[in-house]
Amino acid sequence: MHHQRRDEYWRHGSICEDWNAIQCPVMAVSGWADGYSNAVFRLLTGLQVPRLGLVGPWSHRYPHEGVPGPAIGFSQEALRWWDYWLKGQDTGIMEKPMLRAWMQDSIPPETHYECCPGRWVGEPTWPSPNVQEQALILVSPCTLKPPQAVVEEMSMTIQSPLSTGLFAGKWCSYAAAPDLPHDQRKEDGGALVFDSQPLEKLEILGSPWLDLELSSDQPVAMIAVRLSDVAPDDKATRVTYGLLNLTHREGSDNPKMLQPARFYRVQVKFNDIGYSFPSSHRLRISISTSYWPLAWPAPRPVRLTIRTGTSSLGLPVRPPLGETDLCLDFADPECAHQWSRKR
């Protein structure tokens, strides 16, 4: 609470202050339901040493005990890594793609899953040339359209109830019900909502983002954005989300108060994700001014004004690579045997 800016308290332990300070090989592991999955992508991007990234569907648990499943033989993967780098054994671990990630299939919204359907995909480098940016424009009334569409600039406002966020699940899930986000229709009544047309099959890998032109009626404000998968029966599964304290719009070193009624251009990044949207489903963007209890609310109620027509959604679109993805597999999960003990 005494260090709400990015000062030396945070810098001394932050890897991104000097990527070259790390001179050893790195294997970074996380899960989409964990609170730390974004770090894997930052490490792959920033480090210059030999590195691998592994992201499954899991919560904050080891992958051989991973829930939501499928769990994998992570102990075997770790041994292959250590045997290669510490013993010089040719285990083939560095022949794997730099990034192996679980491309999750569409699934109805629940607060707990035993297993998430999907498949493993691999990228030889990260950022990957296989991932291409695709944009959609936020349009009034409440739609997402391709950038070539002729749209009229309009303004829409939102002042969310403080209850928006109660169905968000935990920030760092341990996959114990009800850790995960529930049906997002319960939240969307307190948000500005923009839906796409029914999709052809679409897969994303990486961090979506929102470029917004907005103003606030208060000097301190936050914005929460959600990307959801809307099925033909209208059930809405949260795919990923992002938060931004708008006083930190130019960075957290030196926050700057907003000037009420002045419009600003800001970018809000979503958490990294791998997700497959089926044909006939829709994308939904939801924008709110609160997301309690994942984020502390602003000191006073905030009304944001969003300019549509000049605001857009960016998607990291990845086409399926066929046989390149099909060759990725893992051994079955194994745990070490417990030692016998005597009292």
C-alpha cells in the first residue's frame, strides 16, 4: 500500500529492468487459469538466452496435477530439461517449439472444470510470424465490425454498479469451485457490450487489446474489459480480460490524474490466451468501470464516455498449422513415490 507506483521497491526484483542479467537457460511454465501466465510470454519475448515456454489449461498447480486438465507428464519434461542443461545429455528437449500452448476449445461457462477440451499447438519463436493482427471497430449501437466498414463516430457512456465483477472468479485460481468465472451475462448488465456477427472458425493466441478513445468525469478512474465467447444459446464464457488504472495510462512510474471531460487515447491489454471460437459463435467485448473484488474501485463513482467508430479491438489471430500441431504430445502424469517415514 505504501508503494503504489513503480519505484525501486518493485524495480529491484523485476526481470524486465535488465533482460541481459539472466545468463542461464530458462523454462517458463504456467496455465491459463493461473494468475501468472502473462509472464511466460514476456520472458520468451525479452530474454536472449535459450528458453522454452509451456502454458496449459491449468490453475495454480503443477502440470502433472493440473486442473482443469488434461494433466501432463511434467516431471518427465523437467528431467529432460535438467538432464540436457546440467548433464549434457541429448534428451531432445530443445528440439521442441519455443512455445507449447493449449489451444482451448469453446466450452459452456462453469465455475469449475475437470478438463478443458482442446489441443496442443507449438510456435518455433515468440513473438510468432504465424500470429497476425486482426482488427474490429467498436460501432454504435453495440456491435463489432470489420475496419473497412463505414461507421459513424458516436459517444456512449457507462457507470457500472460496484457489483460488476462478483462473477469474475479468482485472480489466481486453484481450480476449486467456484474459482473460475461464471456466465458473463450476469455481469454484462453493468457494462457496455459490443457483439460481433456470427463467426467463421477463429483461433487466437497471445494478448488481444483494446484501443479506446475515452473521457472520464473523475480524475481517478479504472476500466475493465472482457472478451467473451457467446454461443448460439447466448451463454457467454469469459475468454480473457484486462484492467487499467487510467491514471497509469502512460506507465506506473509517474501516474497522471485525468482531466475530466478531456478525451484520451489509451490501450488496454488483455491477458494472454489460446482459444478457438467455433463457427456461428460471436465475440463479445464488455467494458465496465468496476471489477470488484479483482480490482480496488476508484474513490468516487466514475462515468466513462467511449467514442465508437474511433475505438477498436485487436486480435492475435493464429491459423491452424495442421500436422505441425498434431506432433505435440506429452507423457502421462507421474508423481514421485512418497518416502517411508518413521516417528
